[in-house]
Amino acid sequence: MSNIHISLNPQLLEFVENMVSLGGYGTRSEVINQALRQMQEESVLHKLQLFKLQHELNLGAIQAEEGNFVDDSLDDIYNQALQSHKNNLNKSGVNNGL
């Protein structure tokens, strides 16, 4: 395992120290490694969500070219998309304040 030196602002350092002192982690390195793993997983999830959205947009474009439309209003579609996004975030364990 490689070592690196990082600088943390006082609030982040306090958070890391608290995570160790509460017993959830054995060392500060474990806290940082876990945080980076979570960021990595969220990045992959974000890329998958973007891929899914692109697929759905392409499907919608094909349907529009074929003359297949829905009677929902733009507000209805937006609210459905927002609810679907919230459900996906809840399933993935990500909470971004929506």
C-alpha cells in the first residue's frame, strides 16, 4: 500500500478523529480510504445514471419521430422524473438533499 501526505482543514480533521474515536474505524487512514471508496462508487453510479438517461432520451427521440406522444403536461413529466430520481437515490443510499 502506498502512502501519501494530505492536508485537511480543521473541521475535516476533527470529523476524521471523531470517526476513529467513536470506534467505527481503527485508524485515520481507514476513514479516508472508506470515504474515497464511497466517492468512487458514487462516481460509477452517476455514470450509470447518465448512461440510462441518455438511453431514455434516445428512446424518446425515436418515439417522437414515430409520432408516439403522451398526454402528460411538462410539469407532470418533470415531477415523475424527479420522483424516479429520488427513488433511485434512496435505493443507492445516496442523499443529496432533494
